[in-house]
Amino acid sequence: MRRLTTTSIAYAALAAVLAACLVAVPARAQEVKAGDLVISQAWSRATPKGARTGGSYLTIENKGSAADRLIGATSDAAGSVQVHEMSMDGGVMKMRPLEGGLAIEPGKTVKLAPGGYHLMMMDLKNPLKQGDKLPITLEFEKAGKVQVTFDVQGVGAQGPAAAGDHMQMHKDMKM
């Protein structure tokens, strides 16, 4: 019978931790191409029970030579979805729908994020729950309609969960 040494036990434990990391790493949000646009980091915040509105966020990169415009969105999860802008005016936060949509200039990236541009989901049919996948159809002036799946994060999330955050947690572990 083979005798286990402290070193072989330590290597086995390390291998088990590394294998668990590979299995437990959350999937990165999908990247979707629509014409010259690349849509990534699509996520939404979970909503408390009874909430009638919710926010969704994403990044849109225009790799083309002509501008495009996000002119609208729809989702079966909400009565309507509006492209919104949040801004501060004299110390007062203002939120309003963008009339005419959101321009995505050629060679530029536009990030929809908390505190700025975002998709405002109105008249939610059910709460958005952390871990859910939320399909939203975006409509662009040139690229047309494209369905994107948004990962629902926690209620106070500031951005999409990233595999790097999970791996950093394991790097910080002491053995």
C-alpha cells in the first residue's frame, strides 16, 4: 500500500481547489454582433418584490465607419423599455428618456451604466431575480433588431460579475 506524504496531500488539495475554480468560474456575458456594432457586458439589477421599474446596462462598440443609433428596446418582462439618461443639474438628479435615441459614433464605445445612460424597464411583470437571464430586443437605426440576453445581478450591483473577481478571491486564499 502506498504511503501518503504531507507533500502529496498538499498537491492533491491544491489540484482540487484549482479544479473547483475552473468549474465555479461564472460565464462571461455573451458578446453579440449586429452589423458594425459589438454589444457586450449586458446585465440588469435584481429588483425588490413589488418594484415596477428596473434598470439594464450594456456596452456598445461601433467598429464601423458610420454612426448608428439605439432607438428603442422591448422585452416580454416589461410593459415598455425606454432608453434613458441620468444626469445632475444644479445638485438635482434628473432622469429622462432620450428623444431620438442614443448615438453610437463610428470607432467609439458607449457604456450604459448606473448613473448615466441605461435601459429603463417600465411596468415589470415580475421582479428581476439575481441569477436569471433576461432577453431584451434592442433596436438600432441601421443595425436593426437584435436580441441580447442580460444577466441579472444583485440588487445593488455596480457592474457585471466577472471571472476575474472570482479568480482573485481564490488567489487571496491561504493554504
